[in-house]
Amino acid sequence: MNDQKKSAMTRSVSTASKRAQAVGGQDFVRGVITELRRVTWPTQEEWVSATILTIGLVVGIGLFTYLADQLFGWVFSVIHPQNF
């Protein structure tokens, strides 16, 4: 093949690829919009209760982690004391 034919083939493949990507992108956006219409959004009461629950769980897990760290630190210091 000569260089002109290769160049023409490359351009046609590139153009077809761009068209396929554009159609794919449009289909994706349409799909996202369709799915967002189907979403059941939470009420304000549900949103507030979920937020309070999340904050409570984060604080609770933080306290548990802190207490477990202190306990294991104490146990380790009893088992393996540091002598300076």
C-alpha cells in the first residue's frame, strides 16, 4: 500500500471511532439522567436521622478504638516493662 491509502484508511478509522465514542457518550448521559429520575431521594427527616446515626457511630468507634489502644498499651507495659 502506498502512503496516501494508509493515511486515508487511518482517517476513516479515526472518524468512525470518534462517532462511536460520541454516540456512546450520549447514550451514557441519557442513561444517567434516566437513572437519576428513578432515584427515591430521602426526606429531610430521613437525612437528619442518617446523619445523626453516622456521627454517633463515628464517635462510638473512635472511643472504642481509643479505649482498646489504652488497654493494649497497659497490658503490653505489664508484660514487657521498660527499664531505663
